[in-house]
Amino acid sequence: MKRGNGANLATFAQSEVDRAVASGLIPSGVTMDAHLCTAVGATCSAPYQFPGYVEVFLDKTQPSFFANILGRANLVPRARAVAGTANPAACLITMSDLEIGNSTIDMNGCTVKVGGNLTGTNTNADIDGNAVVAGNCVPKHAGDTICDSTVQAHGPPPVNPYATLGSPSGFPGWGTCVAAPIVNPLPPGCYTSIPATVTSLQAGAFKVTGAITITSTLSATAGTMIYLTSTGKIVGANNNSLIVTASNSITGYEGVAIYGDTGSIIDMKNHPIFRITGAIVMPGSNFDNKNGLEIQDTGCTVMIFNKFDTDNGNGSVFENQGCAELFGKAKYNDVALAE
């Protein structure tokens, strides 16, 4: 289902039953019913009644040893399970270091995964939530809370879920790149630059080889992906807002709001405001914020960078509880047994 092969659900499930029978894990004669949790007659609990989840029943008619007592020659034992696309375990992933100054990053139940070291450069540096750190956790002073019991140091390194996918290509209008006209909302295409006078984007895929300039707010219609090439960047002054809601239908990049090649940049100065529904995927780029980073709660915010550095100010909130339902095929989602 997560790969988009829902039409083959019953065939795939039957092949797994056949494999289990051949391996002696279950007896022959088992019948299987696999269906979406949205199918008529499905008995999935309410939280799983959307297309990302699957319900499976296995039945087997079994002669009863106690037939005379029970008055029944056969019994039909049944096994049932529900599994599907689950919200991502981590909302903030750095392939290298994570550095926090006078700030608290509120993970809202998510996990931070750090490929290098986690460093607190201020006594107030803290992560409200769990963290798995491949390297060391380094507080500014002994006893600082950043390296408390919620942090696992020397853990497994994070995995970039888009490592094998490569850069986006081949979308409509991506032939010759041009400077964006002053049109609101701007239609999707390939642009060498987008000026600050463009304040809204239509739904679709945008390729940008130069600067997207923001002097107030840039808002993208739901169903948008911004692709920054290695020379692409998003730049803004103080107190600027970036609002992007990802697409659930751009194949391979479902749930990606911003994708950046190595070398791409986001630089929005002091008190940047991010309202990202989906993910910023820039594993080869660094994020550096000096003051007042604000990440507004959208129900699904995932960020993947090489390094992440935030110095001052609270308000950094990450949320993942709506990712699986909003973007069922997103590669950053997990798969889990539900019932």
C-alpha cells in the first residue's frame, strides 16, 4: 500500500499465506481475506479507517475432537490483524550535527534523530521529547538538561528515506527556466528566480535554480512541491513567513513540501515563521537560525537537514500525528501493526 500497489493487495497477501504454508508456519487449508479498512464490512477501529490501513483475516475449518459434546463437527478458528502506514517516528532528522542555543525544541511526541553530535551551547538548551544521537551529547555545563534520560547517545545513525530517489525531474514546464513574472498566484514551472512581489504559488511542482525572495509572506496552495537545485535558495528578512502544503499525488515525492539538492539554502534571518504541512527534505544542506525560530503546528511537519543550528528563542514545534493520514505514501512514514 505504501508503494502505491493497493490494487495488488489480495494477490500479495495470498502469496504471503502460500509462503507461510510452504515454510510450515501455518497449516494448509487456510483461507485469507485482505481488504482496506475503508472497505464495506471492515471492522478496523476508528483511527485506522482510512486507505493507509489494511485488515487481514485468516480462517481454517478444523474438525473438532469434542464434536459429540459440542454438537458441532467442525470449528473455524480465526486470526485477525490490522496494519498500515504509521506516522513517522522522527520529525527532525540531521545527517550530521544538531546544535541548540538558548532555545527549546518541542517535539510534540516525535523523536529527534541526529547523525553526529547533539550540542547545547546555552544552559537553557533543551529538547522536549526523545532523541537518538549517533555521536555524543555535549552540554554546555555539567547538569544541563539537554543530555537527560530522554537522549540516547551512540545510537544508530538516521536513515534518509529519500537517499535512493534522487532529485525531482521531468515535471510539466521544467524545460527552459525563466525569471518568474509578477503573477499571483504563480503557476508551476522552472524559474531562475522568484521575486518578493510574488506572494502566492499555485498547486504543482516548482523548480528554482536561483533565489526565492520573501519580504513578508510566501504562501503556496495545497498540493505544492518546491525543488531547490544546488544553486537554489529561499531568502528573507526578519519576521517573514513561509507557508507550504505538500502534495499527496506527486509520485515519489508525496508529502514533500520543499526538496533541496546539496548546496541549496534557506536563510530567513530573525524570527522566521514556518507553516509547513509535509516535509523539508534537504539532507545535504545546513539550516542555521539565529533568533526566534517559530514552526507552527500543522499536524505534520518533518525536517531533514545535514546540520541544524538554532540559537535563540522558543516556539520550535514539530508535529507528526497527521502525516500518515494526510500523505499516506510519504517515504518518511513508518509501517506498523495497529491491531
